[in-house]
Amino acid sequence: MIAPPVLIVKLITLVLSLLVAYLAYHGYRRNQSAPMLYVSVGFVFIGVGTICEGLVYRLLDTSLQSAAVVQALIVSSGLLFILASLTRRPTG
């Protein structure tokens, strides 16, 4: 069983990251700004990464180390999307 304080903190992080992703997507739709789309996708990955460790560990019956590696890969992917949004040159 996941301790309630850990679960609460992870759910808060998930909600906040999805809220930022929604706002970034809204900014993308309003301004047709491709970097905002990358930010949005990045925060979705970060949000999903916050809860996937426990899910992978419990549902797939893996080791905690394997679950942590999966989480790190997902969160790192999200950070790469955000980094791409900051370093990408505008087209046009």
C-alpha cells in the first residue's frame, strides 16, 4: 500500500502538471506557437511520470529499481520536450 502522504503529494503534482500542460496547449492554440505545444507535451510526460512509478511497481510486479528507471525515463522525456521548446529556432 502506498502511504497516504506520498499519494497525496503525487496526485497534487499530477494535477499541477496537467494544469500547466492545459494552459500551454491553450497558448499554443491561441498563438499557433509550436514551442508552447512542446511545453504542453513535456508537462504531460512529467505528470504521468509522477504516478507511473507506483503503478509500474504494483501492477506489473517489478522491482522498485525497475519502476524508478521507468519513471526517470518518462520524466526525462518530458524535460527534453521542454528543453526543445526553449532551444528551438522559430521558423518562418
